[in-house]
Amino acid sequence: MSYSDTHASALALLGRKGADITFTRTTQGSYNPETDAATITTSTVAGKAVRVAASSADREKYAGLGLTETEVPVLFFGPTTYGEAPSVGDTCVWASTKYTARDVEIIAPDGNVIAARVLVSR
């Protein structure tokens, strides 16, 4: 069973109330001793998101990460591309502030991501 229709519905709902957002992942490639530099590559995961209230489980995650609730928005994120998701360490801009994903809880009933709850911090 595919949940691609559920993903499309979730993305449409997020599109009505949410904002565009892009998570960017930067990775270091191979090191070149001749240039004394490593290649840097970036990839992105685009979608829509809304800020949601923190759950009791989120508050436990905050404590484990040494964060406070007032500093860490929780975003409900729907990827534009079915199956994509941000990862811990990815960066984004939300409400004109740059954040880093600190925890990502994916929703993937068939193994393909349809949405995610993302805790981000400065």
C-alpha cells in the first residue's frame, strides 16, 4: 500500500496554512592533498511547514539535548517530494532566523516519508 495520496493531502493542507521551507545538508567530500582542500557538496529538501505546539515527548527531547522549549520551535514539515526528509544537522531559515535540525521524527507508514516533526534550534 502506498501513502502517496496521503502525502499529497498533507502537503496541500500545509500549503494553506504553512510556509515554504528548505532544509540544506552540507557534506564534506574527499580531501585533495594537492590543493589542501576538501570538496563540499550541498543537497536540499524543500517543502511546507507550520510551527506546532511542543508535546511532552518534545520536552523530554529538549532536556536530553540541553535545550529549552522557548528556544526550540517544533515544525511539522511536509516534503515537496514524497519520501524525502530532513536530517539532524540540516539547516533552514524559519521566520527570518537560521536554525539547525536537532531532532527529526519521521512519519513513514509505508517506509516513505510523508511528513516529519522537526525540532530546530539556533
